[in-house]
Amino acid sequence: MDVTAPPGRTALPLPALLALAASVFLGCLTEIVPAGILLPAAADLGVSPAAAGQLVTVYAITTALTALPLTAASARMPRRKLLLLLVAGFVAANLAIALSPWFALVLAARVASGALTGILWSLVANYAMRLVPAERSGRALAVAMAGTPVGFALGVPAGAALGELVGWRWVFAGMALVAAPLLWWIVAVVPPLSGEEPGARTSLRAVLRTPGLRPLLLLVVAFSLAHNMFYTYLGPFYAAHGHLVLLSAGLLLFGTATVAGLWLVGLALDRHPRAVLTCCAAVTAGCFGILVFGGREPVLLLAACALWGLAFGGAPTSFQAVTAVLAGRRADIAQSLTIASWNGAVAGGALIGGVLLGTAPGALPWTAIALTVVPVLLSRFVLPAR
């Protein structure tokens, strides 16, 4: 049975969209939780903190490298069946990490989780938009992707707190055990959708010729590079400005604001996708400027982090929604290119930021500001003005 959205203005299928959001939340938690428990994990596994840090790095790199080929390979699989396999894969990988005494096995499980995530983002984006009429696809996507900002807001601090309370292994075991009921929830409320029809597959070259897609991919890379370059090394920036004690408050404000940002983007995305793209980048650039010029003032420092979170909250969702507008609502290959561009820049931003921090720390925020100007300029080539 294949369910497609009826024409006209209908209510959003919230139970199904929330199950998709929970799946995204699981993927997001799996990706970022290790950042909060690196030190106890490193000590327990007998490796250095730098080596344990690769548990985060290899995840992003794997997602970037595998999103396209694995999405293409799974294109014909029924969508709900694929979603169930992905969630079951996260359960198995997190349990393996929780139980493994060997760092090599933990690293291998992180690679497997990163590959699952590359498929998940593309799958959920198109799944959500196929459940509703085209004119409500942006709002549906915002609901389905709500797990991302919530995961960012809660994942690292919650993981760190639980790691101190019950041990880092129980953090991964808890993610696996909590995710198990999600399998039942998906079966109960998410309608089954068909995969790609035989012979309907579009070549990568044809997808890349889609008008506006290449500028969009460059926009995604520039924005993600800028964000991750600055965000990864926000701690040293706070320390350099004499406010390291405020870092936790700044991160909390950022994470909380991302949820509000996603809500705002969901309201505007269907009618004004180009304006959303431009605003996310322009506001982020403005926040970086405030941090550079006013970072020694605590109020400006915290206000800029909150506004940055507001701008960032809806950015990934807007990128996926615009990808769908350009390439079609079932363009899984195009979505996987967007995901690969984003995650490749996650790793690249951390790498470039680390190099700048070690050689010319003052250049780091200015490089991030310059990169955020690029999406503002590119947005006019992605979509016509509305």
C-alpha cells in the first residue's frame, strides 16, 4: 500500500511527522553525544582524548562520503521498511559501543552509525514532504526535522550529565533502549510509501544539471564551513575574551534558540524560501560581527549566541526544502548531495578552524564572517525572488 498526500489544504499528519522527528532526534543524539563524554570514554578505552575525538570526526566524514552512494543503493526499497532498518541499525550500533571493551570496535560502530545517518537525513526529508500537499511541504519538513535542533540543544549537555551520573557506556545503552519502542511507533503511525520505481532512477550528472542546485550546494558548503569553524572553537573564543565561565550559558542559549528558529522557518519556508536562505546567512554573519566587535561585553556575547542559534535553527531544514523545490519532492539523490555537502563541511570547518586557531587565531572569526557572506550572494542564483 502506498499513501500519497491528497490535494488541497489538509491538516498535517502530526503523529507520523513526530515519529520521523524522533528518528532524526535519535540520529542527531548518536552523532553529537560523544562530544560531551570524550574524557571518560578515552580513559575507559585506554586511548588519548585526541584519539577519542575521532569518534566525532569519523562520523561526519563517513556521513559525507556515504550519503550519496547508499541513498542511491537503497532508492528502490519501500520507505517505511528502510526507516525501520535504519532505526534498528542505530540500536545495534549504540549497543555495540556500550558493550565493547575495544576502541577499534567502538570506532567501527561509529563509522556504521555515520553511514546510517547519511541515508536517514535524505529519507526523512522526502518522506515528510510526500505525506502532505506540495504547498505545505516546508511546514511538514520543519516538524520532521525538529529532532535536529532539539538534539543539538540537549545532546551534549545531557550526555555529559548522564555520563557523570551513570557512566558513559550507559549513555549509549540508554539511547539504544529508548530507541527500541520507536520501531513500534513507526509501524503504528507512519504510512508506508513506495521506493523509486524500476527504471526511474536519475543519474548524478542529470541531477547536478538541475537549475539552481550547484549554487545551492556551494551555499550549503560555505554556510556549514563558517558555522562549524566558529562553533567548534567557541570555547577558546570565550576564553580569549575573558568569559569562559559564560560558555555553558552561551551554548544553552544557542541550543534553545535553534528550536525557535526552526519554528519560524517552518512558518515562512513554503512562501518565501529564498528569503529564508538569505536571512539565515545574513543574520549569522551579523552575529559573528557582534561577537568580534562586542564579545567582551557579556550581554552582547550572550545575545549574539542566542540570535545565532535562531538563525542556525532552520538553516539545514531550509537547505533540504529548497533542494526539494529544485529537484522534485522525491529527489533522494539531490538530497543526499545536500547532506554530503553539509557533513563534509562539518569536518572541514573543524579542521580549518583548528589550523587557524593554532596559526592565526584572530583570523578565525573573520574567515567565518567572509564565508557567511557567500550564501547571501549565492541565494539569488538558487531561486528567483518571490
